[in-house]
Amino acid sequence: MGKGRMTTLKGFLIGLLSLSLLGGAFAASERDKIVRLATTTSTDNSGLLGDLLPRFTRVTGYQVHVIAVGTGKALRMGRDGDVDVVLVHAPAAERKFVRDGHGVQRLPVMFNDFVLVGPDDDPAVVAKAKSAVDALRRIAEHGGVFVSRGDDSGTHKKERGLWAAQGLTPSGVWYREVGQGMGKVLQIADELNAYTLTDRGTWLAYREKSRLQVVYQGHEELFNPYAIIQVSAQRYPDLNHAGAKALIDWIRGDEGQQAIAAYRKSGEQLFKPSANSVAVR
């Protein structure tokens, strides 16, 4: 092969290598602009994230890939390093997640509450309950159909805690565990004319499509706080920790908190901001 042809081939190969390196760098750069968020179905079903995240992207340039699952699964994804950050609502499980070294710090973002919804005629007379625990006892004694998420979500954890406080283990044909997100559970409960426990945000987003009514609300047992946790950089140094921190700073900052406060369905506020609350390690 002539010297000129060898030089041309060498130049061509160097060019291919350069393009390959540039392509790899570009791909890495694009990955760095993606933040993977595992969160509850309530933040997604309520429409809140659809309102918040485009604002965050406009300000920071980061795109957020949302994986909406139950809190238990969201925390497992964080534990396994499959996401950069989690936004969930099960305080005891969140504290354990941080205590076990999977997350950096549990930081308050917002809160709402849980409500019990059920048939308009309320056959179990839940409306006269003296507490949320008493409300579930009435449903169990009446044998009215109760639809449970059954998915280890924050709502499911709350429900199980309420049953346990009554010393009850719900079972039988009246108790239906469906393993679905909150929106789907509300649809199933509506079809069965049944009771269920839901976060208020998802309920307000779905109530116009449902025959069910709120039958019990307002007790302190039903308080529902949401917190955000960055996955540990020590355990998973290759995650997008800069993007996770940017999301945490924004959603807990003035713009994010004001957007949470302003988000409404049918004129009602779904979530109340809480970033100024004391952080829980």
C-alpha cells in the first residue's frame, strides 16, 4: 500500500475514533441531564408532578424520568441504586432507609392527609366513628367491602398500621387486596361501591369521576407527610447526584414550594408545602 493511501487510512481511522469518543462524551452528557425519580403513585395520579417538573426542567435543564410505584418499591429501587432520588410518604420506612445508609437525609417537602371514602349511604356508619381506627373497625364488623392497595405503598402501610392499632387482621371476602396504584384502587372501589383509604390529593383528582364520598376525615392519625431523599453517593457514586441535589433544592426552594401551594383541583389545594419543617435524619 502506498504511503499516501496509508496516511489517508490512518486519518480515516483517527476520525472514526474521534467521532466515537465525541459520541460517547455526548451520550454521557445527555445521561447527566436525566434525573431518575422513584415516587408514589399519588404524586403522579394527582397531576402534581406533571405541573411541577416542567418548571424544574425550564430552570435547570434537567429532565426527570418518573417511576411512579408504591413507597415500598420506590425505597427498594433507591436501595438497589436504580434511581437517583426518592419522593415518598411512609416516615418509619424512610427513616430506616436513611438509617441503613441507603439515603443521605430525609427532607420534608409537603403534606396532606388520608381520607376514608365509601358508598354515599355509608352502610357501616363510618361517619360516626370516633377515630380512624374506629372507622375501620366499623367496616370490618359490618362486612362492607373494603378495597386495599395491597402493594406496600405508603397508603397501604398506613392502612395496615390502622388495622394493627385495632388488633385486627382483615381477611375474608369483604377485604380485597388488589395490588394496584391509588387511581386504579379508587376506580375498583367505585365499581364495587366499596370503602377504601386514599390520600386526599389523588381523591380530589378523581372524585368527579366517582360515585363514592368522603365518609371519614380529619383525625390526626390520618396525617400524610411527604419527604425527598437523595440516594447515597457513598454506595452508588455513579448515580446523578448533582441532578438529584438540584431537584431537592428546587422542590424545597421558594419556586417549588410556591408551585406546590398553588396546585389545585376544582379550586381545592391538594398538597401543603412543608420544607420549612425541621429535617429528620
